[in-house]
Amino acid sequence: MSSRQSKASLADMAAQVTIHNLSKRFANLVALNGLNASIHGGRLTGLVGPDGAGKTTLMRMLAGLMAPSSGSLRVAGHDPAVAAEAVHRVTGYMPQRFGLYEDLSVDENLRLYASLRGLDKQEAEALFPRLQHFTGLKPFAKRLTGRLSGGMKQKLGLACALLARPKVLLLDEPSVGVDPVSRRELWAMVQEMAGEGMAVVWATAYLDEAERCDEVLLLKAGELIYSGAPGKLTAQLQGRSYLVSHLAGDRREFLTQALDSKAVRDGVIQGGSVRLVLAAEAGPSAIEPLVQAARGRIAATPPRFEDAFIDLLGGNPSGRSAIAEQMAPLPKTEAVLVECRQLSKRFGAFTATDRISFAVRQGEIFGLLGPNGAGKSTTFRMLCGLLKPSAGRAEVAGVALRGSGSQAKLMLGYMAQKFSLYGSISVRQNLELFSGVYGLQGRLRRRRMAEMVEVFHLREFLDESPEQLPLGHKQRMALACALMHRPRVLFLDEPTSGVDPITRREFWTHITGLVGKGVTVLVTTHFMDEAEYCDRVALVNRARLIALDSPDALKARVARTDRPEPSMEDAFVELVLAQGGGEGGSQEAAA
């Protein structure tokens, strides 16, 4: 029994949720099919699976917001189908898009949710200070919610969900869009609650979070395909995970070739190396010729839960980008394609970016990382010509954005952090609109649109509103609109936020394929395993550039005797905290 579980009483450890043969159908769609599971008090249960697996449907049923089509479900002794109000009293539910009121202050949101929960004034007044202290919200009690950073909004959402003092806490991807520092803080809070006997269900797209859970429920196409400790599933991959290092050639090309092999189930870039998961029947000898051709070194490495997750779901779908393979290579140069010199942006008295300088060469993947509110998206928008700098200079492909923005925009593609397509028109009309904006006409326009529809699997959604698409298809469509005109430079602002690991691999297959054709990519992300794909990473905190180097070099900076091989997340957290932490800058932005 873990130290956390040992704090909970035996009564708490009893099953707080029991699921028996549970199914949910929507017309011809089977969202859940015959689920059987138990969720216990004093434990943290991870809910994982690809997009469309049924995770959110299950969460809504556990919260008493949706009735099953068949089967039975009990939450803290109550049947949600017949006692929804009783279930509401014993559960705290934080949906993916938590309904905070951005024009109310932190304190006013808490009071509103306390009223909705039916708490009397005396009870609420006693509870508010504890929740504000627990979540770190006390200094921001009077601040408008709309002016909080993403991490602080999630903490406020958690505080509102805890007003019920629930026996069962349901968190539907609470850490999406949250930087690694804030994510660790959220995780510590939730672990503490589980240690007090609460049953916590944490749906997540971050598989390192799932790996730290006590139990995991893994869904695929509405069915439960694994239930148990994450370590037990990970152990099944023992002897199948390898790290290929010291590659003489392009590590991205090596990964593409490796994924073409039937001996390889999955592969990702890990800094200057490539991490591979081999098929159950294969051994390292099956890829030895490929490793030798690249003059690399291969060594066994401990498996991760993500390795087991991808393997159980059928492996990495493909190592080649259909978009990239249809593109002619751009002429190779040593030219700087993107440059900012002493770039600054002020909003009134607040400085969002402060004298940022870097240069990105053709064919480079350049990562811009930092905590929520650090200035990453502001820098992106200035480099795309969407924001006018207060000071400094920005150039794309040798064209100064100040005074020549329209010329530069035709050379770049931009995928915004928040879904930015038009919800009032169909998918087809969005594709037509963006192709026209980028100057495509006639037969070329029709051909490029057809390519995007085929590659990104959009045909069945052409007449629907983008707002009705599943998240993964929304992101595919946004990427399609950014790529249609074959840009020389691609700006991706958190392109995979909230999507599942398989969809993330699909995106990075396209990105690495495009880079192989000479496209230059700038990307922001809170997934630190994605930062490993970058050639160099610029780390921004409190509006300033605090580090600029390769992922391996940044990790080496925080290595120590008891942790000789730190992760990229370790590097991010330590470097940011050494510069005064992450949330402060964004909070000052809100002042």
C-alpha cells in the first residue's frame, strides 16, 4: 500500500464507483459498450484513451448528467439514473471546458458556485479561505477570472469543484493547456485529496500523468481494453524499448525509415536520439542493419506507460507524411528564415515580451517554451504580423514585418493556440476561404483543397460546422488551412493541445516530413516530449528569454548525481523556477 493510500481509512478504500455492463448509444453511435470497473476511495484513477474513446461520455454519466442506455452504475451508493440530485451532492465535476465566469472575480466565482451548491453563507465563508490557500488563489481573490493565466483558471475550476467536499472528484483533462510547473502543482493538490480518502478520476492526454496514477482505465472505441495498475501494463513491454543514439545522419530521417519496418511498433524523437518500441516477435537484430547504416548505437531503455499505450492501440500509424511527399523540396540555403531583434511588446504599463532576440535557419524546428503568460503567443503573433511590436524588429524570409506584413504573410502558415476557424460556415467553406486568402485560384486551389480533405480525413465532415468536429479533427482542419499554400515557414501555437498521443504522432509525422522538404517550423507546446523534436529550444519566462539551446544541452544543465538523465520537463521546471517561477509573470499581466 502506498503512503498516500495508507492515510485513507478502510471505509474510504471501498469502491466509491461501481460500473456493471454499462453502455451508452447515440442513434447509430455506440459511445460505451459493456463497461465493467470499480473506482476506489483513497486512489487516483487515470482515464485514458484516444479521441472518441468515450472518456467524456463516461465522466458525464458518473456526474449524473447523462443516463445509460443499458447496464448499471452506482456513485457513492447512488444510482445516477434515478438519484441524480444525490449524486450531484457527493461529486465534484470539472469538465474539459469549465464554466467559469470571466467577468467575475475569483472570489465572486467561488461565491456563485457555493450558492449553486446550496451551501449556507456561514459554511461557505469558512470554506473559502481553505480552498484559496490550498490552490494558491488567495493573492488573486479580487482579480477578474478572465485575467488569470491558464494554470490559475484550472486551479479556480478545481476549487469550485471542491466546494461540494465530494466523495468522488471527476476531473476531465484538467491539465490541458497548462504549463509543466502549474501541472505539477495541480497534480500535488489532487494527490493530497486522494490521500484523504477521496476517489479521484483524472482523465488525461498526458500519459506521464497516467503513469503516476494508482489505477488506469484505458478505453478504445467505447470498450474497456485495460483496467489495473499502469506499471503492470508497462511491464509487458520489458525488453522491447530501445534508444538509438550517436546517429551520424538526420535523426528524423532515421525515425521515418525505422517506422517503415515491420519490426518497429512505435518511435519518437528524444533529443539527439530516437526511441523505438519493437514488435513482440522482433529483437534488436531486426533493426541492426538500419542502425549500422546510420552509424548509431542501440541500447535497451526502460519502457514507459506511453510505450505500452501505443502498442496496445495498434502502434504508430505511419512514419511518412502524405502532404510532405506531395511537395517539391525547397531550395536549400543557410539563410535565416525567421529573426527577431530586441523584440518587445507592451500593453499599457505591462510588458508582455521584453527584448527577445533569436534567429531560425531554414529546415530547423525551433521550440518556444515557457509558463502560461510568459509571452510565447505574443511573440508568435508579432512574428506572424498579427501584432505590431512596441520596439525591435521582426523578419520572415528576409522581409521586415513592419511595413511589409502582407508580403511576409504569404510565405508563412499560422495555426493559432485557440481554434480560430469560422464556426458559422462549414468545413468546406472554411477551406475555400483560407485557400482564397492565401492566393490560391482555379485548378490549383481545387487540387490543394482535395489533398487536404484526403490527408486529414475531412470528407465526412465537409458540410458540418467546425465547432461540431471532434477535437482531433478540429486540429487537423486548422493545420490543413495553415498548409494549403505550401508555406516556407510554419508557426504552430500549441497545435496538439488536448489531442491524444496517436494524433500527436500524426501531427509530428507531418511536421518532420515538411522539415525534410526544407520548411522551417516554429512551435510552442506544453508537451515536453514534443520539445524533444526541436533542434533548439528558446525558454521564455516573465517576458524574457532565459535559455536557448538544444534539448539535450538544456537537460544536461540540470543533471545531477542522483538524477543523471533528467527529462525535458525536469529541465523546464528547474530553469523556470530558478528565474523566479512561472505564474508570476502572467499574473502581473492580469494586473
